[in-house]
Amino acid sequence: MQEIEVSAIILTCNRPERCLDSAWHNTLAMSGLNAETIVIDNGSQPVSIPAAIAGIPCRTIRMKSNRGIAARNEGIKAARGRYLLMIDDDAYVDPGLVQAMVKAFGSDPDLAAVAFRVINGNKEEACLLPSVFHGCACGFRRNAILHAGGYPSDYLYYGEEYDLAFRLYALKYRIAVCSGPGKVRHMRDGAGRNTGKIISLLVRNNSLFIWSCFPLHAIAPALKDVLQRYRLVAKREGVSDGYAAGLRRIPEAALRGMLRRKAMTRDIFQRATLCDKISATAVRLAEEGVNEAALCGVGKFPRLWIDLLRRRGIRTKYLADFNQCWTGQDIDGIPVLVPEDERERSLENLTCITGAGSHPETLEWQNTLFFERGLLPWGPLAGEASFSTPAIIDLSDFNRIAVFRPQHAFSATKQADFRNGTRAANERQRQ
């Protein structure tokens, strides 16, 4: 019997029609591969999946109760493929993307996971920390995910991609973004979602994740970042009770995290959290005599990055972010501005740093807001290689930490080069 290349594992819970539609679409997207589709049914409403779609075998594994994302581990055990496509029931893979994933894995034995670019409507989605794959659809080398211990068993839902990505990094595996043909279309089906419960789980699971693997010096600032973000989101969504429920679960999460704690080495932690790139940027700015900057894109762990800049004598004048929940807020006394307020700030002598937030937000800063206001890039921009030809790029390198400075900080030749070429190049990136 020919070896199966890819096992697509679709997780569902009480959305039988959506799951059936997803199974048909994603199975057909694996055309030309020796593949299989496995549906993991966490729900009480049975899903009816045909035994085969276009000649690709399909089967369903029903859980006795809702085990959340831990049920994916049953799919991993049952899968016969060398590579796994983990996908939610409301995510749809474009044709050619799974084939590109297989090619990527075949080209590098150290590659453990592949991230995809995810589109929701007309907007791109991505994790807040660019070194982490989007959990709605991602690919794994089966042996690598088994080596890492699979999905966490006690998360239920939300935040598991951070836990798993950091465990893979700790084992010195690579994670790359597959920026070749097509993307993943995320429909974000809201059926059965409870926003208050989601916030509660996000607070609890992020706390567990941080306690389980962060160096001791980074735990407190990282927890402050997580709690501040979800408090503001909960307030905006009108579910402060869900946030309070999450706070009550933090002691239990901290204990669980400490019991299974495997702190990352300093070098790996620095790479996974982008601290190495922020630190290198700070060194370069300090050498140029820059003593203050704006951090555009709050990102996942801003207190870690602010501290790295401070250590090099660079004061964070303000932070800026697209999320309206930050309106009127500050981080340890440093104001956070949304774009409407940020536009009022003088940029005459200001240096702006971006790239620590999600990839689509980084592109928005770099390709629109900065250029509109006459700021020039000081070095390479985010994802330059990813928009030309299909490429496999380390996820931690996909979002470059980029610096923008006022035009008068550059030579006349540099300004002319920018006017003649950079705008056109970045317009191509946005398409």
C-alpha cells in the first residue's frame, strides 16, 4: 500500500453542516496527493461524512464528550500520513496550498510546522506574536508534533497555538510560513461561541502558558501584558464577568504551569518572543544617537520590548495600535494611541519601530500610514520575499522589525530612491 502523505484532521463541535462543507472543500484541495481526511467530532450533533471524496478516504472519530483541542491528539494517533493538516471546521484551504506544504516539509527535515496566511473576508488574520502560527489551519510533521507531546490536554480551547509553538521552538525545530500559492479562508462561524467564556479561557490559558515556559524574570511583565489586553477587550465586548472568571482561575493555572514547567533557554526564548530582534534594533539605534522612539503595534508582550529599548538608553515616547480598545490607555505610564490620535503627533524628529505586532498590522503601518506621512524605511521591510515568488520563510523572520525615520534623516539620494522605487514596490506587496 502506498504511504499516505497528508492526513487532514478537521475538528468540529455541533456544526454538522459547516463541517460537511469544510470536509468536501479541504479534501478536494488535496487533489493529487495520497491523502486522507479525519473528522474529530466533539459535539452531540453527529456529523455525516462520506466514506470518500474524489477518491480520498474519509472517516469520523466521535468523542464521548467535548474534549476541546485535546481531541486533535486522537486524530494525530489515528493519522497515517507523514504530514498533518490541522484545520478548524470553518477554515478553507485554497488549492495548491497543501501541495506547497508537502514540498516545504520535504525540503527541510528540521521543519516541524508550517503556517499559512489566513484571510477573513477582505482582511488578513494572524497571531499577535508573529513567531506563532494561526491555529485555525496549520501543518505539522507528524513525528515532530508527537515529539513535542501534541496539543495541550487542559486548555479546552484558545491559546493552544502559543503553547505548542513554544514547545517546538524549545526542541530546536523550525516553524516556517508557506507563502506560496493561495491562502486559508477563515469563515469564523460564530455558532456556539460565548464571548465571556472565550475571554475567561484566554486569561487562564495564557497564564498557564507563561508560567510553564517563560524565564522567571519575564513572567511578571508578560502576565501584566496579557491581563491588561484581555481586561480592555472584555470591557469593549461587555463581558467583564468573563474576565473576572478568568482571574479567579489564575492561581490554578500558575500551579499547573509550575508543575509542568520547562523553562526555555535564553537564546530560544529571545528568538521566540522577538526580543533578539528588538534588542538588535535598539543597539543599532543607540549607535546612531537615537534616544527616543514610538513602538507602532502593541503586540503580545510590549513590556518586554519597552524594557529592552530602555536598557539601550531609548525611551519609548508612545505606543500605537489599531485596536480601539487601547483608546485613552497607557502601559506603565507610556500612552497608547490609536491611529486617529497618533496622526496628531509630530513626527519631525521621531523614530518609529514596527514589526512586533501581527503581520497584517505591520504591513498597514509600513505600506500606508508611514509612507503617507513622509517617513522612510531604515532597512528591509516585512515580508519582502514573501510577495514575489513562493518561498518558505522562518515565521520569526517573516515580520521584520523595521525602523522608519523622517525624510530629513536621509541623504537626498536616499530620498530620491525612495520616491522612484519604494512606493511602487510596496504597492506590489499590498496586492
